Amino acid sequence: MGKLSEYIQEQAKKKNKTPEVWLEGVLANLSKCTLATHVGKFSNPDSKVVIYDNSQSGMDGLVTTTSSACETDMIYSSAAYMASTKLLLQPMEDGKSCLEHLQTGESDVYEEFGQFGIKQERIHEALDGIKKAESLETDGRLRQVYFPVGEHDYHLLTVLPASSLMETMSSRIKVMNHRWFDTNNKKKDVFGESASHISNLTVIGFGGTKPQNISTLNANSGGKAYLLYSMPPIISDEHTRLPKHDIFMECIPYSICNDAIQKLHKLFTMDRNNMDIRAKVRFHIENVADYCIETAEIIRMHQEGWSLEGKYRNLSLAQKIWLDCVYEKEWGNDEWRHEVGKQFGKWIIRLYGRIEGSEKVALGDEEMQMFSEVMEDALKKEVNSAL
């Protein structure tokens, strides 16, 4: 029995009906439902504007409903018909919705319906009854943009969020963040593995206490969606800390390294030592090295010659060559890169010991050499791209 069959039985049981009776009623109500990609209620709850965009022509370089693998939203004239839309948007084993499987004519979904006496012809009949939203007029309650198209001529554009894209983005962010938390939890099997994390998210709500009044996807997400952080980066000399002794100790945030060190510790404590483990260790070290490279690029935006001041006299010559553009002629010399690589390796080992304390694993010359080589390779790439 598949996920779809289990879902049908669960929903029928809640309504004290047999799966056959419940499913037939759901299919009969599909004619009261409408496919949509853009719903005006996301901007104004009183708006009646609804659009279903299934055009095939996309715009290169832009994220659109036609160029993205996003879910289709559905609306209904009454919340009583929400069961019908939820059935079609129910995810199956491969993550695709029931509707997607039906649209591609895959046999598995018909077999699951067939367990409850529903024939393929009845399914097609119900699908044909679903409306596709098409709004030819805008709504004064929505935000308008006057877009000039010629002298004394303009188009009045209505800004509508694509609910299908919002929901798809939110679901992917939730999956990413869930994995990120697991990789930072020592009790999880995936602890120490690589993961992506999106920060500075803003949560926006739609529909208040009745998200089902907006659309099916909105109801499924509890009326919550994410907005990505979209502010330009703030890079200013006034806020750039210039190292007086060592860039690694003074300019690299502890929080950035703590995550990588914890993941490295799990790899160090594993009983086996194979190519896969060593590759993961190198991956995490490379991430830290890349952050150091990015920090150095910001420091080099400062006025050249800054390291010649007396207060920076304790900064090693190798790091001065790396961080101060006044030494740019020395970049072709391998000696300073080798020295910075060794400083990086020693810093990683000291940092590891400080974070893990008595739980640390003894690291020797082999690890020190690998850490140093990672940084040295990163510096070579940086120099080659700049020359």
C-alpha cells in the first residue's frame, strides 16, 4: 500500500466513511476547485484576482513559474472543498504530488485509486472538471505599477506573488535547515557532514487564523512563508578590523570556525580512516580557508600601505604581503604563501584543542601538513586569479 492509499484511508476514517464513498465525494467536488499559480488574496484578502500560468515560454536568467520545478496551487469556492485539493496535492513516495503523477499518466497512481473501485475514466472526468484560473482584469485593492511603453503610453501592471514558488521555496528551506541542525547534533548519524544553511530569513503570514481561506498550499504551510534577506552587503573600511598580530586570531569569527571544528572532531573520532573520511576533513578545512580568503580580500580594500604604520609592526611579513596591496609585487614569491599556510595550520590545531578541550584527538605532523597545504593551495588560486 502506497502513501496515497494510506492518506485516503486515514481521511475516510476521520469522516466515518468508507474509502470508496469518501474518495468518490472528493472527486465529485473537484469541479468546484481551480488551479492557480498567482492568487491575489496573498496581497489583499478581498481580492478576487486568480491566475494559472502554464505558458511554455520562459525568460532566461529569471526565476519564473514556468522555469522552475514548483508546486501548483489550488483554490476553492468554499473550505468544504479543501479535501479535494489536498488529495491532488498530496505528496507521493518520490516527493511529487498526486496531481503531477496524474498529469503525466503514470500507472502507479491509477492502481492506488483502483484499490477503491475508481476507474481511470472516472479520474479523467474529474480532472477535466477542474477550472484553470484566468483573470483578464486587475483589482484596485492590489498594488499597481505604471510601466511606460512609449510616449504618453503605459501599461498598468499588477504585482502578484506566485504562491507556487513561495511554497516550494519554503519547503526547500525547511529541508535544508532541518539537515543543517542534524549535522550539528552529535546524536544524529549525519553529524559532521556538509550542509547548507540560510540565515536572516523573515517569516510572513497569510490568512491569519484561517490560512485555508487563501489557498491550499497556504493552508498546508499553516499560512507561513519565508522571505529571503535581500539587503546589499555593507563593506566599509571603518568597520574592517585590521590585524595587528595575526589575521586568523583577530579577524576570523569564532562562530564561523566552531561549526567546522565540531564536524572535524566527529571525523577525527571515527574508527576508520579511509579516502571518504579524509575527503570530508579536507572539505571542512577548505571551507574555513575560503572564509579566510574572503576576509583577506575585504582587508585589502583598505588604503595600501596601512601595514607600514608602527602599530602593525608585530604582523608577520608573510601576512603583510598577503593583506596589504603595497606588497603586490611580492605576490609571485612562493615563500610567503608557504609561511601563511603554516600559520593557518597551527591556528586550526590550536583552535581545535581549545574548542574540544579534553575530548580532543591528538593531531600530528600529517594533519598539520594537510591543513597548511589546503591554505597554500587556496592562496595560489587567489594569486592566479588576481594576476
